[in-house]
Amino acid sequence: MSLKDKIVVIMGASSGIGAATASLLASQGAKVSIAARRLDRLEEIKEINPDAEIKAFAADVTNAGEVQKVIDQTVSAFGRVDVLFNNAGIMPVNNLDQIARDEWQNMLDINVKGVLNGIAAALPVMKNQKSGHIITTSSVLGYEVLPGYAAYSGTKYAVRAIMEGLRQEEHKNNIKTTIIAPGSVKTELFDSINNDEIRNNLKESMKQPGSEMMALQPDEIAQAVAFVIDTPANMAVNEMVIRPTGQE
Ligand code: NDP
């Protein structure tokens, strides 16, 4: 099976990497369920892909029931789930001494519990089908830690660990797992930084001459996602780290 007629669910599809992946997969004939909190942005993705088979769902990944509904409604509409792409995430950068308890909680809920909610909803369906593919967006910060990014890094290390455990438990059931670990990508992710100074400095740095060498575009990550989905049945790309060439 190629991308054509693959049934793909993307959590966190309203902007950036998730939105680009939805458009790319749909343009190649996949049937795509897209989910996020901003339904208006999901509807825009449907509008720019008028010929594609896309279903949009308002869902918060921290809510297990809402995530389950996305999977259930995808099965009702399309008959199965071939791929779940756990992509929702936020990155509220701050040093640990800012004791940003609410930020930590929110980030753990979205970046970690959200992934577990996706796995919990899709895994029984995939086991029943005796095939499936779960892809989760980690980060290069799931492999290294930088000052200011400790809590975010913690969430991205966590999802790498969860996905490796999933691989060990489910490879024998014909379920593929992939971690996508991007470096810097030009998206709205900086908007989730609550600290005004850090957010503005990072946004300014993205506008500097030469910064295009330092950040990838979302559709470049989408191409990587399409590649890992479109592999032969006996081949699973378990991890893919993708940095802009100019990134340290
Ligand atoms: P965006 O901010 O553009 O996209 C984030 C997506 O996550 C949006 O669709 C957002 O939708 C969704 N999301 C956030 N919270 C929730 C929630 N509670 N429930 C459902 N969806 C949610 O940024 P990116 O495209 O960059 O981020 C995608 C992933 O890539 C994240 O996991 C991020 O950590 C990771 N990443 C990004 C990098 C980068 O440089 N941009 C580098 C490495 C990893 P909505 O707000 O509508 O709910």
C-alpha cells in the first residue's frame, strides 16, 4: 500500500508541522483525520485541499475522551486507522528557577499525556487490525538539554522512552513506531512561550539574515513523515533526527 488510501490521524494538525503533513498526505491520496483545539484553522486546511478526503475534529489531546472520539469517528468514517501521528506540543521556554508550575503541568499534559492518550485510543484498533503505525514528534531536545529548555526536553525525552517501549511491546504485532526529532522549524511554536522577553528574542533571531539556513520549513518535516509512512511492510524507521544543515 502506498500513501494512497492510507488512513492517517494527525493530532496537533492546525498549524506548523501537523498542518503541512495533513496537506501533503492528503495531496498524495491519503484519507486524513485532523485534530486540534482550533477548529477554524482545521477548516482552513480542508478549504485549501478541496479535492482531498479530510475530516476535521476539535479535540484537546489532554482529554482522553476527546482523543478516543477522534479515533472512533475515523474508524466509522474510513473503516480503519493505519497511522496515528502524535504531533501536538507546546514549548513554554523558561529557566527552572522561574518555578512555572502551571506551565510544567500544561506541558506535561499536552506533550506527554497527550501522546499516551493517542496511543491508548489507537492501539486497540491497530492490534485488532494486526497492523498500524504510531509516529510521535519528539525533538533534538529529546536527545540533548539546553538551559531554559529543561522541562521541555524532559517531555521530549519522555516520549522517546514511551515510543521505544511501545516498539518493544508491539513490534511482534506488526505495529511500526517512529520518533520524528526535528531541530529548528519555522512554525508558531514560539507563541507558546509565556515569557515575553524569551519569546520576542527567539522570534527576532528567526528574522535575522541567514536564519533561513538555521530553520527548516514545516513541509520539509512533512516530507520526512510521508517517507516513514510509505516504507515497505517489513521496514520500520524507528527514529529520524532532522536538523537544518546550519544548526549546531
Ligand atoms: P505549532 O505551534 O505550529 O503546532 C503545534 C500543534 O499542536 C498545533 O496544531 C496545536 O493546535 C497543537 N496543540 C497544542 N496543544 C494542543 C492540545 N492541548 N490539544 C490538541 N492539539 C494541541 O508548532 P510545531 O508545528 O512546531 O509543533 C509540532 C510538534 O513539533 C510539537 O510537538 C513540537 O514540540 C515539535 N517540535 C517543533 C520544533 C520546531 O522547531 N518548531 C522542533 C522540534 C520539535 P491547537 O493550538 O489548535 O490545539
